[in-house]
Amino acid sequence: MSAESMPEPIPKTGAQEPGRGGRGRRRKPRSTGRKALLATAWTAAGVLVLGGAGAGYLYFKLNGNLHSVDINQVLGKDRPTKIDNGSENILVLGSDTRAGTNKKLGGGTDDGSARSDTAMIVHVYEGHKKASVVSIPRDTLVDRPACTDTKGTTHPAANAVMFNEAYSTGGATCAVKSVEALTGIRMDHYLEVDFAGFQKLIDDLGGVPVTTTRAIADPQSHLDLKAGTHTLDGQQALGLVRTRHGVGDGSDLGRIQLQQAFVKALLGQVKNVGVFSDPKKLYDLADTATKAVTTDSDLGSVNSLVDFADGLKGIDARHMTMVTMPVRYDPANPNRVLLEKSKARLVWDALRNDRPIPASAKGTATGEAGGVVSG
């Protein structure tokens, strides 16, 4: 049973549309390509807002770019209850597939598999004026529930496995089911990003300005930045969101902190770029953005994505809280982290009840890269 689909073109008529604990212990080498990119999905929404507001007629050609997965059909009714309070929860994943242009960009071997090395839960509050973003570390040991992929294959449950193993086992549907089992919160939407599209999108935007408080040098991610202000092109931005050896404690947690800072800078650039006066730039951005993401079927058309994005246009970096799911270093394995259950419960309860995440919901493992990058 395949739930993947390509939407039909929309008509031309007015589309308005669980290591030994401690810092610096995580030294296990990894392929530089195994890094997921998260910012493209939110940027796609932002770009589509701009287009939907001023040049919706361009988008009938873009509908065919979108790919979607019918999460609701595959997961059925065995899910958390949808909370009808005006809020929304979106799972944003980045995958490290080695196929196609991603192999050239990321390196590594095309073994036919993929992993989700970055996962973010984006909670949009009632009124759609602010949001909280919770990053889930890929190295967190979790109990994965049994799940069915889009081809109809059922995968048995597994205990104490890395969080990103869910995606490599059963793709998007298993990733969504694992997040819902972990949080007890229903994911209303799903967005997946590939990093080839991410790099091109940054270039199409004309780069993203950031400021670094210290030098970041990491040959594995091809990044060499001195302290100061930079306008990152696509390759540099790709290196920044991939690096973990260049700054902090060398862990995935530090990389998450850099990614979160870059997302905020990227949001600012999307709002500032002058697309209204440049129809070609607008079309190029929208073309890249729609090719770079896979969505759930409810967002699987340009009309639906524009409507969804239009509801997010009031949110900017000032109204966005970004946190990492509370975790602690695993005392038995230097390359894994464990969920801090009581603190994580504070996070999930806050989102479920559409409240701000309390400051007390912080893990003991941080990554030590906070404040290194700002927009």
C-alpha cells in the first residue's frame, strides 16, 4: 500500500492561492553527509507566504514539484487525539539519503537507506502569532513502537534504539508514530527537507547574514569562519548546520544549538529579501522551496501549502522559542543521550495545553554551543 502521491496541477485561474557522561566525550566518527537540514521547510512556508500575498498566479506551475505522504491513512486511528484549540503541531525532519545530488553534497555511500539526523516539533500557538520549536536529538535512546511504512510493511517495536532509527526503518510514517508515542501529542502536519534543496535555497535568497562570536573551523563539514559577521552562501550555510566538531562539546547537541540560531537568522532573511519587486527571484525561490520538501498529504498542493503558510506569516524570530528536548548524557555510552522524563513531561504538557514551555524544562546536557551564532 503506497501512500505517496504527486498532486495534480492546479488550474491557471487565479491560484491565490540512551557514554560515559560528560562533555567532549562524543568522539565516534561519522560520515559528514549524515546531517539533516531543517530550515528549508520553514523557509518554504515563508517564501510561499510572500508569493501568496503578492504573486499567487506564479504558483500553478509549482504544484507538480511537491511530493506528499498520506500519514493519516497509514497511521489510522491509533494516534493521540487531535486537540482542537486552534494550535498546530508540525514535525519537521531532515533526511540524509545518499541518493541523487545529495550524494555529491554530503559524501558517504548510497546504500539505499536514509536517516533523520534532525527533527523538530514546531508548535504554533492559538492565534498563530508565536511558536515554540523543540529539537529532538538524533542520538536519544527511545523505545520505538511497531509501525507500518507507506508500502504496507509492518516493523516490530524496538527498545532502547536511537531516535533516528525510526525513519531509517519505516520512513516518514514510523518517524511520526515514534514522535507521537514519545510526546503523547498528535502531529497535525509533516515536512521533510533534503539538503541539496537547502543549499540552493540559501543561494537563491542571496545568502543569510549571521554573526559568530568565535571562529568555527571544521574540515569535515568544509566550514571555516572567523569570529565576526558573515553572509553565508549555500555551501557555508550547509556546513554550519552540519558541523558538530567545529564548536561546543563536539556533540549533536551543540549542532542543534547552531541549527536553531541559523533558523532564526534565516527567517529574518526570508522576510527581508525583496521578492515583491523581482518576480524572477520570487519564482526561483518558490521553485526551489517546493522541490526541497516532502509534506503530508494535507499540505500536498500549492493551494494547501500557501493557505498553511499564510497562517504563519505573523510569526518571526522574536516570537519564536527554540529549545532542545531535555536529555542527559548516557553514563553507559559516550555517543548517546537519555530522555530526562520529568522535564520532558513539562515540555509536552505545555504544548498539549498551548502554554509556553517553562524555563525549568531544561536538560543537563546542552552541547555548549549556545550564543556562538546569531542572526
